[in-house]
Amino acid sequence: MNYNELKIRILGLFEPTQEFDSLKIRKLLAADTMLRLTDKAVEMALLRYWRQGLLSRTRRAGRFQYALTERGLARKEWLLKNG
């Protein structure tokens, strides 16, 4: 997997007003049979993207809910165009 491939796949799951919890994100990624990731790898990627300002997160019912930020949307579009 190249450097931005996981970032493209995770950011690509989101539409601008959509939220997913971390479990749903892992399930969506697991549906891709070409992609084999541990739960910890996905959690760490989500943490990195939140710290980079690409995703926002709120805690609800013991789980983080993630949503794409404006910065994340711009990055997603740039990666899709140039990646």
C-alpha cells in the first residue's frame, strides 16, 4: 500500500455531511477484500487524520463519530485528482 492509499480510502468513505463511527469505518474497509488491516491500524489512521484536521470527531455512546472537515474534503479532492 502506498503512502496515501489508506487516506484516500478512508476519506473516500465520507460525503460532506456524513458521519460514521469507528466500527462502521472498519466494516466498510473490511468489505474491500484487497485491503487487510487490523482494527488498531484503522484506529491509528483515524487518530492521525483527526490530528491533521481532516476529520472531526465527537464521542457518542462510547464510540467516536467521525465526519469530514472542509480541510478533509479539500484533501480528498486533491488526492483523487493527483493520486
